[in-house]
Amino acid sequence: IIVRYGLTETQGPLAFSRVRPGEPAPEEGVVGIPTEGVEIVARDLDEDGAFELRVKSDTLAAGYVTSPEGWSSITDNEGIFSTGDLARWLPDGRLRLMGRLSTFIKHRGFRINPVEIEAALRRDPRVVDVGVVGTPDPVHGEEIVACLELSDEIPLDELRKLCAST
């Protein structure tokens, strides 16, 4: 079994671990060693050795389509892409993900801004307060969870329609 870590923007795995029959799976968050051709750029280490995971690779996407007329680059002027993940090197050379740096929720390969979901839910006058977060999900990356304070009961299908209208 090969456990891989990658992003849509990287068009393939950034790191991997091989698990042979009878071996235990890697510990939670351990994504393995960098894939050949991937340079992990570990700058700005904190006192615990954690850093923003940035990568350089020939397989990086050129950018995001921002309008019918154009696109924007996903890398800085050195060709480095910031994944938004917080990582740490393990003594054996493997990489461990420690969490996210951004507020975006990664769900099924999409970057979702929780602020947009909160705004959609607040359009209903029965919503007093709302907070949207991502929770770890082994299949989808993160599941979207909305915590609501309501002045009156709202059927779940109505809440879903509010979110879908965004």
C-alpha cells in the first residue's frame, strides 16, 4: 500500500509512505518522504520545528482561472507554492502534517471559505449566530460543520438551500 499526500494544485503526490503487508499504517498525520522531484521549502521554523509547508516542483499547476479572460499564478516569484499546511520533519526524514494555517476548509479537493457559508446562513433572520469549521475526515479531507444559534427552529432542508444558494 502506498499512502500519498498531495493537492489538486500539485497534480500528484508531494510525499508518500510505503506500507508492506503486516506493517502498521503510518501514525496520524505522517505523510512520508518527499516524492522525487518535489522540493520541500522549510523556512520560518518555529521553536518546535514546525513550518509552513511550501513546495517547488515541475508538476505544479500554472495557476487558477480567475475569470474568462485570465488566470493568476499559484506560486511566488521563486516558483514556490504555499500549501496552507503546517508541517514538521521527523528525525527519520519523514514529514508530519500538524494542521492548517488558513481558514479555508479542504473538502473533496475544493477550498471552501467558511465565511461565505456563514454569510449565507446569516441571511435567514432566525439565525442569531453561526460558526463554520472543518473537521478531519479520512475520505474527504475535511467535513464542513456549522454551529448555529437560532431564534426559532429551521428545517434542515431550508438551511441546505441557504448554503446552496451561495
